Amino acid sequence: MNYRNVYLRKDGRYEGRVFLDTSGSKRKYHAFFGKTHDEVIAKMKKYHIDLISKTQIRKTFTEVYEEWFGTVTIRIKESTAANYILKADKHILPFFGQKCICKITNDDIYDFIRRKQQENLSNRYITDILVLMKSIFKYAYKTYKIDNIMDGIVMPKKHRVEIRILNDDEDKKLCDILAQKNDLTSIGIYLSRVTGLRIGELCALKWGNIDIEQGIISVNKTLQRIQVKNGLCKTKLILAEPKSESSKRKIPIPKCVLELLKNNRGDNDNYILSNKKKPIEPRTIQYWFAKILKNGNLPSVHFHAIRHFFATNCIKLGFDVKALSEILGHSNVSITLDRYVHSSFEQKAEYMNRIR
């Protein structure tokens, strides 16, 4: 493109012209104006780049997604990559996959959001999907100068869903059941109850991670089943690094569980839930936990509710929030307070009755 076609007008502004069509009798052009010569040149160059993008880039969203995925997999964890695959294959690609990425509009994005809300996905999960799409469009902009329309998208408002946890009486009943069973699975569930371990962390725990003499649990792995993009199986079980650096931690072992661990200790290389070199995976523990609740006529709650109960109970016992946050493996105390601490109405009433 000829950028020399710029001149100073009588009104003091600079004007540059880009000719669009020379086939007809009358030449068509697009004019650019600016206070300086360089400003006009910059506008002409941007127009040229945008024109190339719109006329030459005909890649589908799927094609750009595959390119983007190839660039990010070298720097993310396998579990994160699996999470991206799940969101893309199940939600994003069926809707946008065959569309030319440069023709996707804001209206298309909002239509997608409405569809996902109609499928009863939470706004938090929809936002996670949109954040992934934003990264893909950012790559498309850097690579092909395609407008990142995600920059102007208003994310759906997140609604906090209160997690059902066991009350004190229900928790006591659960602890009694676990004590009566006294098998490795029950001991493991109780260990989570008194330390706040995540289910994946519990399943990855080996006896070698437990220092009975010092009374310390070292958390440095997590066990999880992830989706596989290629291969004979759709999923696979992996032993991976925890979700963040703060999740790698040392937890003091409460005295109430120390003797149980000492009496049942196995070889250092054995997983504590199986006492074998082969682990028991999280969904199996979740199944057994659900069965224990059902047989004990207790409310059906997710295993993660144990972790929430632990955090709430620690606050009741007067734990320092910073210390509790580190025990839970959170990156900051706000996560601990916002997501994991639940106050009952009775507790709120007790606080209010202290007012004089």
C-alpha cells in the first residue's frame, strides 16, 4: 500500500487516501485525517491490517482454537489442559466451531450466554467458559489482528450458592459411624474432617507423607481423573502437583487422629486409603462417603462439605484466619472467609444478643 499519498490541507489538518477500486470510471477511496503526518500514516496502516484480516483470514473458530491450544499446552498443567478440553468440546465448539472467527459478533456471544443459562449452568461456570474464550480471541487478535470482541462482553453476575454442610449433631453422628467402622477409608474420611484435606489430596496421600514422630502431614500431590483429548480412553487417572503453590503445605496432625494413624501405619510407598501401591480414586471415595451418609440416615452432602465444616468449626474454635487459610492451602484469607466459613442463624443470634 502506498503511504506517500498524504498531504497538508488548507485547514491545517493532514489527509491521506487509500484507493479501494480502480476498475470503474470513478476511483473510490477512503480518507483519513489527523493533526500530524504520522497520525494519518498510523491510521492508514491500521486500516490496511484490518483489511487484510477481513479479506484473507477465513479460519473457523475451531481452527484458531486448535492453534491456540497448541501454544498454551506447553506451559500449563495436564489437569488444566483437560479442563480446557472439557469446556471447549462440550460447550464452545458445538456453538462456535464452524463459524468464521472474524464474523462472530457480540450478539453471538450473548446468545451463547443465554443458551448456557437455559441449560441451567451456573453463572460462575459460564464466566469460566467466557474467560477461556477471551484467551482464544486474544490469541486471534495478536496473530491475525481479528478484533477481540470479548473485551466488550459483560460477564453474567455470579450468584453465590450456599453449600449444605452438616450441623453439629449430624457431624457427631458421622464421626461416631466412622469410629465404629474403623477401616482405612473411614480413617481417611475422618482425617479430612480434622485437617480440611481436599478429596484429591487425601487420595494422593502416602504413608511416607505422614511424619508420626513430628506430627506433620506433607501435602504435595493430588489425584484426579481428567479428560483425554486423544487416545483409546476418554479419561485417565493422574497424580499431579496441587492446584497452586499455596496448596503445597505442611499440616499439624491433631492428637485426636494421631493414634489412629500410628496404629494403622503401612509402608511409606503405600497409599493410606488402600495401604497398597495402587491408589483409590476420588470418585470411589465419594461413592463410599455417600453410602455412609445414606446408611446413617444423614443428609446427602458432597465430600467437599467436610472441608467447609472443618473451616467453619475452626472459626468457632477461635482459629486465627491467616493460620486457617494456610492449613487449607488457600492463596489468601478472603477465599477462606468468603467461600468456606458458614455462620448458622443461631450463631448470628448469639452474636446479636451480646449487644448492650
